[in-house]
Amino acid sequence: MPILPDTGFTPSAEDRAGLDAWFAEYDAASARRDIERMADMAVFPLNLVSDDSAGHGRTAQWDRARFVETMSQVMGGEGDGEMSFESTRVPVFLSPSMAVVFTDSTMTAGGEKHQLRYADILVRREGTWAFQTMIQSGWGDNLA
């Protein structure tokens, strides 16, 4: 029986702070509806995992243009009113350069609050985090 390598990784305070800083910047770009900046913080092709309105699991890969187009439709453009996020995140570091992050978030837009639960897979390349996979229910009808 082969012996698997030890893959346990415990992040340092610096590892966690770097990931937290990345999410603070991403949330700020989202609140400004700065879709281009959000796209700058991703790795393309971007993997998406969701379900559709019929309850079927769906997956897709988006290029940058598709991400910008879809997020612009969903979120609106800069200046479309105030938006804010309050999030609790639980990162699971798989290594110093890979993390799966589970998020419970309250998004407030136009005075309405929306509860969100999602997960992201992030990779660190050349010292910078970027999201590579988005996992969230309800996007499946957009994953043609």
C-alpha cells in the first residue's frame, strides 16, 4: 500500500492575514461594483459550480469577458447605488498556496439585505492570491 505524503498544513498568522487582506480588497471592489477590478483578482478560465432553477447541478468555465458581462448584469455598474458586505469566512488552507474559503455573507444593496453562502477556491501565484473557482447556489441558469 503506498504511503501518501503528509499534506497537513497549518497557516501562519501571516498566511491568514494575507488572505483576509485579499478578501477585504475584493469586497471593496464588489461594493464599488468595480467589475474590472474583480476580474483582475481572478484566474481565467474561472471554474463555476452551481445549481439551476430546476435543481440540477451545473458547472462551467468562464473567460474574463464572460465574467465581466455576467457580473455587470447581476451587480449593475459603478454608481448604481450603495452596496456593502458583512462576511464571516472560514478558510481551509490546503497548502501555503491553496485555500478553500467558506463564506456566510449579508449583502445590502438598495436598502435590501440578501443572505449569501458560498465557497471559493483560491490559489496564490507569485505571492498574490486569486480566486479560481466560485461555488454558489442559484447561478446555474447563467451557466450556459
